[in-house]
Amino acid sequence: MSQTHNGKMALSATGLGKSYKIGKVKQAVLKGVDFSAYHGQVTMVMGPSGSGKSTLIAALSGLMKPDEGEVIALGENLWKKKRGKIDKFRLDHCGFIFQGFNLFPALNATQQVEQVLKYQKVSHSEAHRRAVEVLEAVSLGHRLKQKPSELSGGEKQRVAIARALSKMPSLIFADEPTSALDSVSGQVVIKLLHQAAKERGAAVVVVTHDPRLEAYADRVIHMEDGKILSDNMVSEPPVLA
């Protein structure tokens, strides 16, 4: 495995290509993209709408099969697996955070987190313990019994992050996690993702076009028109108070 000063490679993709058919026209959204992400690092993928960022994250995480290329995730060739095995890989190793929060309207904050752990066959008492612990870690200890309709946007996103972190995933994918949030909530969210990388050793891949987040990245990749334009290590990530 390749090493960087910061950790082992968690994800490596080569030659990813993906096209969509729009009417009779084929539109290429990924054009031979090579990508890597490391444990303990926040990798930020930036670029304008339609640059292929969300398609890239879908291909890397096992949500959408690329037309060509391969993805090696945690040492396993993801797209060589059968669909059921890919789903299991995602369940066991990946945490997802989306801009729409994707919370269940009828469940309170604690139950949102417990639900994911139930799929992983974690016992009820252990799921409850972990749910409370992780919600307290994202400063929602006072909102454990609230349903999504009673939470602010920033709080909903923190529930979504708690849910992703409760699985203790090696890979965390966040697609525009701050787009619906004000700048203070957005900063809290990116700090939590940064913490997941630094304290838990997760490889965190964040797709965003929010330039404020760049300050918290270990690495910034710029995409445009289905290709990677630049890939820069940020020498010193900021110290988070």
C-alpha cells in the first residue's frame, strides 16, 4: 500500500469513466479520473455544478457503477463484487452525509442513530449506548428525544453526522454537507468531519462548492468538466480550537 506522511491509502480509483444518456445524446460526466484518499485525511473535491463531483463520490462509494475504471476500497476491488456484497461493504465500512440530511421523520435523534446500528446487528442496548455517546459528541445531548421537525438545519445535519460516525466507518463520504446551513453550523459540521479523520483515522471525502471549507482540508482537488484539474496537499491544516 502507498504511504503518505499522514496514513495509509484507503481508496484508490483509476480511469473512472461515466456517461449518461440525455435523450439521444451521450454526456460524459467522468473522463478517465484517477483518485486516491488516505486514512486520517480530509480530502475536499471542489468544482462547479455539473463538474462530475457527485458522480465521482457515487462511483467511489459503491452507489453507482462506473462505465470503466476500477475502485480499490480498503484493499478490495469494489466493482468486482456482486451487488449484495457491495451493499454489505457500504453498510460495514462507509458513513454517508448528504445535503438533504435523509432523516426518518417519525424517529427522534437517538432512534435515527440506533436504526443504522440495528442494520449492522448491534444489540439494542449497545446501539442505544453508542447513539447517546455519539450525539453527545456532536453537542446534541440535550436533543436526544427531538424529531427532525423540532430540530434546526444545523442540528439535523449533526444528527446525520452522528449517524454516520456511530458505525465507526473507515470511509466517510459527505456530499455538499453544508449547502443548506448558515456559516456557523457549516463550520461545526466540517470540524466534526475533520475530527473523524484525525481522531478515528477515517478517510473523509467531502464534495462541496463551499470555499469556506477549504481551510479544513488536508487536500483539495478541483474538478471541472469531468476531469481533475488540480490536486494539492494543504501543508498545515488549521488547529481546531
